[in-house]
Amino acid sequence: MTRTTRLVILLVAVALLGAVGTRAVLHAAHRSGMRDEQQADGPTVRAGPVSLRPTAERRLLVRNLAWGPHRDEIATVPADDPQGPRTVSGVKCLRFHAAAGTGICLQAVHGPLEDTYRAVVLDAQLRERHRFPAAGIPTRARVSPSGHLVAWTVFVSGDSYAGTDFSTRTAIVDTRTWAIDDNLETFDVIRDGRSFHAADVNIWGVTFADDQRFYATLATGGRTYLVRGDVTARTLTTLHRNVECPSLSPDGTRIAYKKRVEGASPDAPWRLYVLNLRTMRETATAEGRNIDDQALWADGATLVYALPGDYGSDLWAVRADGTGRARRLMNSAVAPAYLG
């Protein structure tokens, strides 16, 4: 092969690589621009009043991920028609939950150099009641059944639960007094019946039983535990190993959670399980894919959770007793909450 031939091949290769790179950039720019355009095949989205007050008609509230001018806004649909038209509120949240007329909305505040974050407590008309600075990237949010307590978790460092190089901060606020416990790691830990202290304790994923008791995940020494928390006593008591992002059933007897399973990829280690709090018996659900979400109980028999979708995330549902199979509940949505 002559020098001229090699030079020609090199120039052709450079040109092809340049063309591919340019096309990729243009495609990405086009796709990014489409985020503000209504999806032709997407759900019907329309602005209108959204309330957190309980009504006779059961409703499902979500963070709307459908592309268009209302992306990231809190939207509502009838619970029995989750794929139907969405009414959007104009309020944007990264994470959201609601109960009994109270909402918690975790938001990003975009700055010229970096983003900051805040937790905003909303009233029944989605108006701001109070706001608190959040220490990092929002990841979990819950409201107690009475609406009197709200909780949120943020990543202080890292942005994934899959590895070990992350740190979270979890806070609980009483909406009657605005008293805040801004770091649950200051609670006293009781492990195996004894007081426990460690520098690497990490807490995330609160789920409320009532205005005093809650459950959450505690991590230490490379292990995770389900803990029962007491707001008044400021204690965390370990109950069961290998539990992450717990969600308490409506009757208070079971915990849905993501469990690390042996043999799974380190980047996709979790499967969706249910724990009976009386017997401590675990049941694997029929959802066999990796779950990186805090599942929500749609009712006493069904779990709802997010999985990656074409436009961010879709909501899926599966029975809690291990039977049946997973089904897609709602496209382009995340952070569900049922009202009514």
C-alpha cells in the first residue's frame, strides 16, 4: 500500500467519523428540541385545576413525563383510567407525593453555574405553604396518611444506589409546627436489641405508618436493614436485612421493597419483594426486572413502580402476592400518589 493510498484511506475515515459525529449531534439537538413539542403518539395533556383534596372519585397523581410544554408538571387522571387524558397543574417537581390534602414537591432551582434544590410543602390547591433547602439531588418523597408529616431523601454525593460510593440525607417535617429533623442519621440506632453506633450509617426511603412511626432503610458496613423509626423517641430499630426503599401497605402489615439478589448484575441488582411484618416471610413478586424505585401500594393487593421508558419512565403494576404478571399502567410518568 502506497503512502498516497494510506493518506486517502485516512482522509475518508476522518470524513466518515466527522459525518457520523455531526449527525449524532444534530439528532441529539433535534430530540432535545422535541421535548417542548407535544408527542404525536403521546397522551392527551391539558391544563386545568388539580387538587389534593380527597374526592369520591379516586385519582392518580403523577409527575408528567410526556414531551411537550407541560413536561415535569404534576398531573392527575382517574385512577381507573390511567392512560386517559391528563390534567396538568403548572407545578413542576422532580419527586412528588401527596396524602390528605398535603403535598411534598422536590424541585431544582437552575443557577448560572450549578443547580440547587428545595423541598416545597404544598396545600390542597398545590400552593406553597413552606419551603426548605435540600442538600442534594432529590430521590425519594413521602407524606404520612394524615398529611401531618412529610419526608424526603436526597443524594448528598453520588447519584445511584447501585454502588457504595454515595451518601444520602433524609429529613422529616411536621407540617403543623414546621419543626424539622433534617438528618435522621442523628437518631439512636438499635440493632439486634443493642445500641449501635457507626460512622458510615446512611438512611433513606421513609414510609409512614402514622404521625409517630415510620419505616426506612439503614445502611452500614456494606449491609442494608429495614428499620422502624419513632419520631418522638428519635430511635431507629432494625427489623430485617437486605431491604431498600420500603413502602408500607395500607393495612400496615406488609412492606414492599427492592432486594439485592445473588447473581444479578452489580448495575441492576434489585428485584421487587414483599415482606410480611408479622412472620418476616419474603415473597418475590412476578416482576423479574431490575427495580430502582420506591414502590407504591395502589391498594391492598397491587404495587405500582417506575421502570425506564422511551420518554424517561413508565409506571408498571404487579400483584403483591407473587401471582400474575407485570403490566404497564401508564406511559411517560413517575412519582405516583393515589387520592380518594
